[in-house]
Amino acid sequence: MFDLNRPLKLNPDCFTPLSRTPWAGRQIYRRYKKNLLEVAKELVIGESWEVSCDPDFPSRVPELAIDLAALIQREADRLLSPSYVQRKGANCEILIKLLNAASPLSVQVHPSDEDRHLKPHECGKPESWLILDAEPGAGLYLGFSQAISRETLRQLLQNDADLRPYLQFVPVQAGDYFEIQPGVPHAIGPGITLLEPQRVLLGRSGKTYRFWDWGRRYSRDGSLDPVHGQARELHIDEGLRLIDPERQVGEAFVSTLRRQAETLALPGGGRWLRYPANPWYQVCHLSLKAQTRLAWSIREGFATLVSLEGDTAWTSAAKRSVRFTKGEPGFLPYEAFPMTLEALTDSELALIVPTGAILEGSALPA
């Protein structure tokens, strides 16, 4: 039997290849992974899959030498709680990524699970964006800056015309949060690092329809090659079916995607930002001062974490303590609760729990 009465560290180096993320930047390595990896040169990383049961890029539990998805299948009640398994099944549908862009991502849209063009191994991909860092002037593209007919947009896309005059640019700063539901046209601009939780069904991969890619051409290794390179595959027909360019317009549309956090004060000036839950998960962002101690309980389900700054120690009900440092992801099993969290230094954490898993925290004496 596996020892699950403790927090579980996941591998911190589940990176997608540059052929998949040719827009990748360097901040994931510089800010989060540099002290965890022994590499000969600085890494360019577009996506780091921090918590994943996706079959293409699965998280592993190194100490137990098993993929997280396989462990959940074997020990679902202990990891997820019996009531969660009864309600949702033996699966973790939460996928968490760190993402950093040096150039803009393609303009894209995600379908719902009911999209008839999905293949058996594909599903929809509702996601959220928590901005962790943004260079001056950096922003997102969400919807359109002016109403445009679907047919006019189709002609622009088929002619590979410049779409920038029609895209709604949204300047952002650290702490901004957006819900990107199926049907929302979106792209991440350069100079942004964000946390991207997603809901992906067990055994499937979330689908993206890319309908404009800034006229770029790439070599096979993902590097720009405007002369001899090839354009990435586009999904113009599929994307146009899902969006509404006459109504997804301006700040009025963007405001429907923004979410504001409930802010709870923590000892020493720390903060617990609790963003509104969507139908699948809830995101919490903790900023902790050194020596802060918090007691945590959960009514059902589990929690996932990404350490964004500093060092913390999580101690389970069985007095099993595990330390997380910047750049390390983790899975907090139901069996390990209640737990105590101690900030060994000034620290920053993201906690993501499935909706319905009521996570409760309270301060303890330092």
C-alpha cells in the first residue's frame, strides 16, 4: 500500500517541446525552475505542466515511482475522498500550467465537450488565467475591438490578413484574473507569465482551435523561419463556428471574463486571495510572511498546489512533514488532512481545489 498520509511532491520539469510552444519565453526557468534543475544552459519554456493527468504530459510522483493518474486509479478514495469519488468518479480533472510568452500566442478558441468535431480522445478545455507577472505594456487579447461579421472575418482569415486592428487588447498586471470559457476568442501577449488552471476530462486532451497565428512561419524545431518555414495548422471553420465577432466586443465583453478575489487578511500582513469558483475548480493565491502558521481542513476532495516563492512546510495529520520550495508542484491527498502549513520564509502559493471541496484555513500561533 502506498504511503499517502502526507503531501505528495510532483515532478517540476514537465515541459512541452518548443515545436508545440514556439512563442516560449525564459521566465519560467529564470523565476521558478533554475534552482531545481541541473542543465547546461538556460531553458526556453512555454508551458510547464505542474499538475497533470493528461496522457501526453502526465505528472509523476517521484518518491512513489508512479504517474499521478495511475496512482489516483489505484487509491482514489484515499487521494480524492470517498464522497468525491462517488460524486465525480476516480479522476482529477484539474490541469495546472505555468505559461510564459516571449511572443504572442495564436488567436484561438476552445470548444465545449459537446462539440461534434471532437475526436474520442479530445474534450473541451475551460480555463482560467491568474497573471503572475507582466512587463510594462503587456496584455492579453480577448474578443474584438469592433463588431465584425463572421463572413468578413472569414475572408480576412482566409487571406491571412492582419487581424490586429480587430482584436481587443487588454493591459494587465499581476493579480488580474480571467475566466476563459468555451467560445471565448483569446490570445496571450508577450511579456506575461501566468498560472493557467484548466478542466480536462480523464484520459483525454483538451482541444484548441487556432484560427490566426500572426502570419508566422516556423522551422520544425519551433524557431521562426519566415523564408523557408511552414505555418502552423489553422482551424478557421471550426473556430468561426464557436465565436460571435459581432457581440464579443470591447471592454463590455472583457468585463464578463474578469473576476475579483475575496481578500482575507493573514498574520503579519499576509493575504489569502480567494477567486470565485467556476463549475470545476476554485483558485486561491496565498502570500505569507515568514513564520506564519495555518491550520487547514477540507470537507471532501483534495487540493493541488504550486509553490511560487519561498519555502513552506506542510505537515499532515500523521505528523508527516514535506517541504516545498519555489517552482515545486504538489498534490495534497484527502487522507493527509487536516494539515498545518508553516511559512519558513516569505512565501507565495497557489492552491487549486475542485469545486465542492470546501478548503478552510485558520491562523495558528507562530
